[in-house]
Amino acid sequence: MAETARTTRPAIRAPMAPVAAALACGIVAGRYAPVGAYAWLATAAAAVVLAVATFRRPAFRAPAMGAVLLAVAALGAAHFRLAYFAVADDDLSTYAPARGRIFATIRGQVVTVPQGVRRADLIAGYRPEPRTAFVLQAEHVQTGGDWQAVSGRVQVTADGVLDALRAGQRVELVGLLSRPRPPDNPGQYDWSAAARAHRVTTAMTVGAAEGVIVRDEAPLPWYARAYWHVRAAARQHWSGCADEEPGQLLNALVLGERHPALRELNRAMVRAGIAHFLSISGLHLGIFVGIIYFLCRLATMERRAAAWVVLAVLAAYLVLAEARAPLLRSAVMAACLCAAVILRRQGSMFNALAVAAVVLLAMDPVQLFDAGFQLSFTIVAGLILLHRHIRYAMFDRQLRRRGLMVFRREHRVRRWWHFVALSRAMDVAAVIVTAALAAIPLTAAHFGLFSPYAPLLGVVVFPLVVAVLVPGYVSLALQWPMPNLAESLARLAGQAATLLARVVDAFSALPGLTIPLRPVPWWWVLLCYAALLAVLAARRTRWRWTTTVAAVLVVGAATFFTQRAAGPPNGAELHLLAVGDGQCAVLRTPSGRTWLIDAGTRSGYDAAERVLVPFLLDRKFPAPSGAFVSHANSDHYNALPGCRTLGAPQDVYVNDYFGASDGLDAPSFLLRLLREDGSRIVRLRGGQSVRLDDRTTAEVLWPPADLPGETDPNDRSLVLRIVCDGRSFLLPGDIDSLAQGRLLASGASLRADVLVLPHHGGWRATLPAFVRAVAPRVVLCSAGREPRPPHAAGADAARFYAELRASGRFHGTPKNGWICVRLGPDGVSVRTMR
């Protein structure tokens, strides 16, 4: 019963919490309020003057504190604007064009560990050669004239595997310089914003490994060389002790380095709701600090001396590990608690958390908007505020029974089991459940996922993570004084990492592991945490059950409101997505149903994961009812398997030759995969039609049933005319000269209001006549670059493309990104991403 009373202790001392809250509010205001940095600095100065003038007067103590908080908020806003929106006059971005790329030569220093980039493992598709990615601190640039001194960071992607390249080296790069490209489609991840948040203002593509030249002049100082050597040695420590994925998993858990080899494992952990175990956080650093403190106490060191040792070892560890927000937050909190021990003061976890927030935001205010930063601080705050209450709610009966237990001296083992072992197990279970509950709103906002298994899977994964961390940390410490023992411990940690990876892979087989969510607004996230705080505040009142039920109902209603599907359009809508070299079109009919018309790319990434599924969720469209695949080139269908996360399409329409006589394995595999998911495969030929709803029909104009077996797969493409209320889209797939010529010679009507250029706008001698026969009001093109004629095509081809662009009816995904064309009662309307 005494333990029950302790769970109701109120009030957590945290004098730095208002400062941290004010700083965070100021940073938010600095990002969204249209006020310049100098105006914010003037506000901060005025607030400081007001605070100084009123602080010594007891009657004005509260206004003085308010003025101090206002000054902190204004300084945070100014700091953010200077860090995020301002660049130096000599920044490299001033040499990069606003659009497009220029040829440039850059000299600078490699500031991140070069990592190999492995492209998506698609079921079928085009797989480019591996690449190497790193960040360079630019020092000089040449764009055709003399060398110019510059500053700023550039994200470099070089073709090939650069095994000899190391962080800290000075290099010369020859390639194409550009600015980070904003997203091309709604819902797509904004890489340009992510680059800006990391102070990266430009990007460079190096077309060959020979374009990266390591320079010998101006070597690094001895301390810089020693720093990079120690970091490289620590990372290579695991390479010979485990396979690639377990070894990189050890690096991620012990040193915080995220390697591309962990991409699939990281995705699996995100889907399972346990991704926070992969980053160095309070759990990892708590084990590390606990080991050091235990060894110090075991050596009979007194508490203050042990705290000094922990601080010294912690500083050394920060040099080796990746400086990410969860690690820095945990390190600052640990340093605050060590300082409390050294100064003989009572420590406060919540105040240490506030101090960590102030320190990290003062160092880099932009990270307030980073998912890792938000999750790290929210989870820890949830643990501090909710752990005791959730522990009591989960184990109320066991705690009450244990309070009545009395053991004799000879029953020491049973007493240890009930009062120590079970208590620690309950603590761990409560911590994991609390962390999962605290992370749900932010996980939904940042990743669009909800995993109902997250608390249970966290309990399963926790002992495996501990089994990796304990020998991993000890092995790292013994790497230089006792290398043989260190290798044995590293192999033990590698075996635990292998088991952890296999367990996480096994989670993928669980039914309903992940529920995809449509985007949730930030007011929903704040509402969830406000409801949680309301329940916490009412826990000791007679209104606790009423408050709990009301909070659940409010959050449930808000969730239903944010997850409802978009209403049906007035007419048919065609959404042409920008997927590079490929085609992906989404058709919406007046009934609100969604259809896919081709879905693939040859650009080397998973178009379903990066473009199509985020687009459908962002637009709140229902799962596709069916899909049309024009022909057997994978840049028109390799995104279909990834769409199964939203549900397999009920019907998939292909031509008579798809997977039957093409002589290709990938189409047959795709059909088998779709059949296993319950999709019905329907083969179409010219003259048939498909009723999409009571106002929309898909007419099949091509191919006929009598094409020779040696016909190119492009000329076997389905040619679809989507007709809705008398207006139509024409989507001819990749038909070439043969199909275009025979359609023109047939005399059949090809007219449509909207035409998607065949074969990504590639030149064929029959193309001008084909476009004239369609007579479209709007012409669309899905391609990796603007269509242009080959040099041997002659003046007629160049004139055709020039007239098409000048007509004002042409829209292409390379320039415009996402294109939406609506056939409504008032005619044809077009919207584009840019």
C-alpha cells in the first residue's frame, strides 16, 4: 500500500521548463510568422529592458518573469530565421541555378562518412549502378572562370563505389551542380526542406568515380587526422565480427550510424512501431552510463568521483558516436544528473530534460521540427509524467498482493523474486508501453502509420537490444587494451544483432502489423496530448472516469474526421504523377472510385513507396478499385506490388500478350503475385470496353488480336480512351510507329479532349499526324526530361515540339511535376505542382 501512495506524488520541480517552452514557441513563431530576424532581436532587447526595470520590485515580479520568457522566445525566433532562411554572401548556392544544373568543379572537405547507396530492390525494373553519397564542406568552386572562394555544404552523389574515400579528406569534384529539388508530387517527402534543415544548400551529381579526386595538398592538422582515424577505427571494429546487416546494426545501436544496408530493417521497425530502438536514446545511453557507474562503484569509488568518471567517458563516447538529437538529449540529461551528484544537489529528470531542450535548440533551432527530436523529447517527457501511473494501471493487482506478502529470512530467493526481479520486469514493461503510447500521435503525423502491436513487440525486442548493447559497449571499450577479448565480445554482440534482425523480419508476417493513416494535422497531435494531460490532471478527482471517457470520445471523433475519404469529384479527374522515366496515372470517376492506369518507373526507386502511396494518402483517395497495365515494360507496372499496402486492386486489366508471349519473366511473376492477393486478371483487346461507373467508360482502341509474335511490346500497348459525360482522355501507352500508323490508317476516331503523348513524348515520324488526329485541348507528357527530337530527325521534328510548347496546351511532368486534369461541366481545367 505504501507503493500505491507513492504513485500519487504531485509536482515535478522543473524551473527550466518554462524557458524551454518559451524557446520552442519562439522558434515556431520564427518559422511561420512573417517577421524579420532584426524585428525579433528588437523585441528581445525591449523585453530584456522591461525585465531589468521591473525585476527588483516584488509587485512586478510576475510581469518581469513574463518579459524574460518573451525575450527568450524572441531570441529563439531570431536565431531560427538566421539559421534557416539566411545564407552567407559567398554560399555555394549563389552559383547554382534556380532551376536546372550547371557544370562545375568544387574543392572541399568530406564531412560525413561516405556511404554506398543501394537502389530499391524492385520486383521488376531498372536497377542503376550503386552510388556513393556524402556531404562536402565547399571551399572553392570553378564554373568556367577562375577559382572562387565559397562556403556552404553540398550533398554529393557519385556513381560507383568509392571504397578509398574517407571522412576528413580534401577532394576535388567534377560534376553537375544544382539546388535541392522540391517535391514533384503532393504527399512526397520534401528532400529540399530536409537538406536545408541540415545546412545543405546545394547538390552535386558526379557521373563517374574518376570525377572524385583526392587531393594531397593542405593536409589536415594532426588532431583532426587523429579524430577521423579514431572514428573510422571504431566503425571498422564490427566489420570482421558479423555479416553486413548485423555489423551495421551494431554500428547503429552502439555508435548511432545509419547505414544504407539497414534501410529495409529500419522500414520494418517503423512499420512495427519500434523504430526508436534503432537510434541511440535514453535506453542505450542509460545502459552505457550504468555500466560505467557500476564499474566505478565496484572499484570502491565514492559517488562524486564516479560521476566525474562518467562525465569523462561520456565526453569520449560523444566523439565516437553520431551526434543525433536523441543521443545529445540523453547526454545532456546524464551530464545534468552527474552535476547534481557532484554538487550534492537533488536531481530532477524533468528539469534535466528541459535543460537538454534549451541546449540543443540553442545549438540548432531547426531540429525542433525534426521527427527524431520530437519523438525523443516527447517519449522521455511521457516516461517522467506517466510511467508510475501506467505501471500501477497495468499491475494494480500484483502490486496490492505484493504489499501483503511477508517472507522469512530463509526465503530470500522468493523475496528477491517478488520484490526485485518482478519489480524490474514491471518497470521495463511499463516503460515500453508508456513510450509506445507517447509516440503514437507523432508517429502518425510524421510517418502516417499506426501499429497496434507496438507495445507488445517492444517488450519482445527489449531484451534482444540489451543483449546487443552490453557486450557491444564492453567490446568497444576493450578494443585497444584487450583486442582478443574485444573481438570475442563483438562476435557475441553480432550474434545477438543477427537474432534481433531475424525477429524483426518475422514481425512482418503478423496480420494487421501496420495500419496506413491519411495525413493528420498538427491540431490533432496537440489534441491527443491535451487529452492525455487532461486525464492525468483528473486522476485524483471524482471526475477521472468522466474525463477519461470524454477524452477518448473527443480523440476518436477527431481521428474519424481526419481519416474520412475525400468526396467524389464533379467529373472525371486524371492525375499524372511525376515519376521520372516512367508513367503513373490515377483516375478518379464521379462516383469517387480510384483507378490506376500504369504505375511504374525506370528511375531506380520504388515509385509506390515514394510517390504513389503517399499521394493517395495525402489526397485521401480510397484504395484503387482496379488497375490498367498498358504493356510489359516494367516502367509501367513495377509500382503495383507496393500498392498492396493499401489493399490489392479487385481487377487488373492487361493486354492479350502481357505475361503470355512476351518472353519476359517479370510480367508472369506480377500476375501470379496479384492472383495470390485475390485480384482478378482481365485481358483486353481492341473493340472492348470496361464500365468504370454509371458515367465513365474505358474504351479499348488497341491492340488487335492478330499482331505477329515478333511485335515489339511497346506496339502491343493498351490504347485507352476514358469517356465521361461526353469528354475524354486518351492514354496510348508506349505505342510506336507501327501502332500509330495502323490506328491512323484504320479511319477510327481518335478524338479526345486530353492526350497523354505516346512513349513519353519520344519522336516518331507518325507523331504529328497522330496528335492532329486526336485534336486534344490539353497535351500531357510523363518523362524524365522534356521531350526533344533526336539530332537526325530534322527540322520538322524540332518545329513540332516548339509549336507544341508554344501552344499553351502542353504540360509535362519534368517541368510541372504532378498534373491534374479535370473534365467538368464547364470544360477542361488543369492544375500542376508548379
